[in-house]
Amino acid sequence: EDDKFFRELWKTIDGEEERRSRVKISYGTAGFRRKGETLRGVAFRCGLLAGLRSRALDGKATGLVVTASHNPVEDNGIKLVDGDGGMLHISWEKYAEEVVAAQSSQELQQVVEKIVLRPENTCVAASGGVVLLARDTRPTGEALIAAAIAGVKAAGCEALGSTDTLRTTPQLHWQVLMKNCGKPSEESDYFDKLREGCSRLLSGQGSKPVGHLIIDCANGVGALKAPSVVSAISNAGTVVTLKNTGGGVVNHLCGADYVQKEKVLPETFVDLPGDSLCLSLDGDADRVVFFLPGAGQSGQGAPGSVDLLDGDKILCLIAAHLKSCLSKLDGAMTGPKPSIGVIQTAYANGSSTRYLEENLGLSVVKTKTGVKHLHHSALAFDVSVYFEANGHGTVLFSESFLERLRKVPQGNGGAMHLLELSDIVNPSVGDALSMALLVYVILTHKKWTHREWCDLYRDVPSRMLKCVVPDRSQIKTTNAEQQMLQPQELQVKVDELVSKASLGRAFVRPSGTEDIVRIYAEAETQQGADQLAQSIMEAVRSHFHGGQ
Ligand code: G16
């Protein structure tokens, strides 16, 4: 039966068009992405690579998720999970590209041999290897998982997962991590752990921070998983309502990316109770943004506009809380003062960075876009929090710091609380559901209303735009992607436009998940930010299309 499936699959993926299109596809910010129906060959080869990676790690489990995350429903993609539960190690991204680009079975075989024979991959020849697989709810997911499973088997590895295995991306990351720690990884365990941890943190806390919590599940896989987690919040007295649970199209006029970029309510968010705090997941529930229905920060927003509590504001809330918990440890913990890391990207709103540095006295590390970069930087600290403005982020506690916390004498509330917090965060990657619980817990402990959180600082007006160009790989950036090295003349033009805008800041970078260039601009007023972004977009168009 497998042979028949394999022959049929090979016919599709060895077709001329598929072969040629694979040459151009790059691993990007978070894996391969494009139209779902063109990805079977890529899925097969990623299954193969995930198997090879598992074997190179001496049989440790790796993972593969079929999802295009925040992208539209017709897109799909493959995210690969490494043996530590994080994203595929950067050194293997080039292998992934080579395996995918191979033009014939012979070429594929040569590429695989090259990987296997590299001295650092000596374990690759050992037998064994296991890959956990899952998908989100996109219609093309089933066929892609089937192809990926065939690839895992072609690598001689065990495939754990079937065409029906629906998981959020962070759930699969966590399962890979747990499997490699020898801990149970049944589907329910993860969400049980989050819910029970959250209930413990909320017990005896008295007042609830918000009357209604309204969750936009983006018509994605998060809708299937959210109910088992959010009962911890409803048990605390907040009315929780799930919306966009699958009746509509994934990410269409809803979801974290839509709300964050457009700064408007998801389309189905009408007649909301006055004291609502809302949040949006994305299609695979690895990002989250919060928002308050309202008139916008200016107080004069159009109907449907929101006060956005994006990844930056989530980061500031968490950083403020961690800092105050750490201060309670003073004197109770032996050894050096614990280090605290705060990581952002260039997209972080200037006000958030100022709040962190000036109000909280923390130093901020800036990295390139992509969770893999932020996560890597965060690992250098005892405790750290990283967030992209678009809602990707988590909190990390180093093992040695957790060990020191466990030794703090009983009765030190700060140590116990930090240990309990570590139970509701996903240590492998950003997780929307875990972060939703964490924010609720922190607001409860701080006795803050959602409005107080919102008023922590006022965002510098900003605008993000997308522009389609013939070949985005012509843009090369530096300085955490804030400047273009190429095309130089375009950077000169951007600098000139920024210098004319009051309190202007802007940059242009190629997206690693969509076939577009992103333009980000900040200025003193919203109109100024809109104008700056628009004029940069015209400069980009004119550079690539001669103004067309
Ligand atoms: C992925 C990455 C994120 C990144 C986002 C957008 O998110 O995991 O780190 O911020 O893509 O990247 P780009 O601006 O390069 O398109 P997701 O939610 O799409 O998997």
C-alpha cells in the first residue's frame, strides 16, 4: 500500500513544474511557505530531512508541523522542530533548502549523501530516529502530512502522527521537547498542565481583572484547543467567549496578524460587552495580540478601531512583573544576582523600548526578525522574556536559575511565584494560549485593570505596509534589519524621507514568510507615520518597477 502511495506521490512531485519551482524556495523566517497545493514535494523532502536530523541527533525526536500560520488559507507551509523543541537549528536550514531544491532522485540522493557524510553529522548513519508530525486545519494539510510521513519513512525513521493529527505549532514543539526529556507527551498533558498551573496561580487571588475575555480563534487550530485551557479563567469568574472557531476562513478578516496590522476589530466582533478584553490568536496559535474595542488611542478612531495591546505591550507587562518578582528575592537567594533579559526586534514600538529602559531600568537586546533569533539571544540570561510586536514570544527560565529558586527557603513568595509561572510558559517557543493565561495571571496578581495595562505607555504612531516586488531577495539588510545594504540608492532615499518626518523612524526588509517587502514607519503623528510609510512604498515601487 505504501509503495502505491509512494509511486503516485513521486509522479506528482517529480513533475517538471514542481521541480523547477522548488529551486527558488528558501527556508525563510520560519520554514517553507507558498500555495498549499504546490507543496507536496517540499513536504516529502522536509519529512526526509526531519528524519535525517533525528538520526544526526542520535535518535532524539524532531518535529514537523504543516501550517502557514498567519498567511491566507490557500497558502501552506512546513515548520521543522529541532531536538531541543525549538526551531530547526540554523545550520540545517541550508540542508533543508538543498534537499528541497534537488532536481532528480539522483540529485536528491547526492544531497542526502553529502549531509550524511559531513563530519558533524556522523551519527546520521545510525539506525532509528523518530519524527512527530502534526498539522493545522488548512484544507491542503492532509495531503501534505501524508507526503511528509512518506519522507520520514524514506529516511528510515518512525513517524508519530497521522493525517488527522491536529495540533497548535507550540503544542508540537512542547511535545518534541518532552519526548526528548523522557516525559509523557500525550495530547492532553500539555493543556492540562497549563490549565492546572493557571488555576494554582489564581487561587485565593480574589478579584478578577476583567469581566469578559473574548477570544478570536482566527478560524484556526487554536479553536480546537482553547476550550480545555481557558476554563481556568472562567473558573476565576471571567466570562470567556470564543469567536471565529472554524465557521469562517482561517485568518480572513480575523486573527492576530489582521488585528495587529490593520488595528481594527475582527469582522465578527460586534456588540461586545463594555468591559471586554479581547485577544486574537493566529492560524496555528503561536502568536497572540490583545485589544480593547474602542476609539483608538487618539480617542477619535473610526468605528471598529481598537486600542492595541500587541507583543510589545505584553512584553512590558511581563518584564515589569518579572522585575518586581526578582526584587523580592533580594537576600533570599545565594550566588550572583540573577540576570534578566529583554529581547525585541526593530519592529518594537519606540515607546515600548523607552518604557523598558527608562521606567524599568532594563537593557534591551535587539535582534533580527524571527523567533529563532530572539529565542537564541534570550538563552543567555537566567530569566528572559522576548516578544515580537506581532505577538510571538515567551518567557524562559534557565535550568540553573530554576534550581536556585527551588533552594530558596519556603515562605519567600517571590521564588514560589516564579516557579509557578514557569509551569505555565512554553519553554520551546512562543505560545498564544500559554501567553493568554500568563497575561491574565499577571493582571490578577498586580490587581491591574486592562485599561491600566493599556495606559502603561502610549505607542508612537506607526504604520506597516506591504509591497510586492519582482525579486525581494535583491534587498540585503544589516543592523537588525534596520538598514538596507542593497540597493544602496533605495536606502539613501529612505534616509532622506525619514529625515523630513518629525520623529521619523523607518526601515524596509524582505519578508521571510510572504512574497513581499515590508515597510515599517513611525512618526510623531499617525498622519505622519502613514505618509512616511506611503512615500517609502512609492520609493520601493519606483526602484523595482520604475514607479508602476
Ligand atoms: C513567522 C516567524 C516570526 C515572524 C513572522 C513574520 O511567524 O515565526 O518570527 O515575525 O513569521 O516574518 P516575516 O516578517 O519575515 O514575514 P508565523 O506566525 O507566520 O509563523
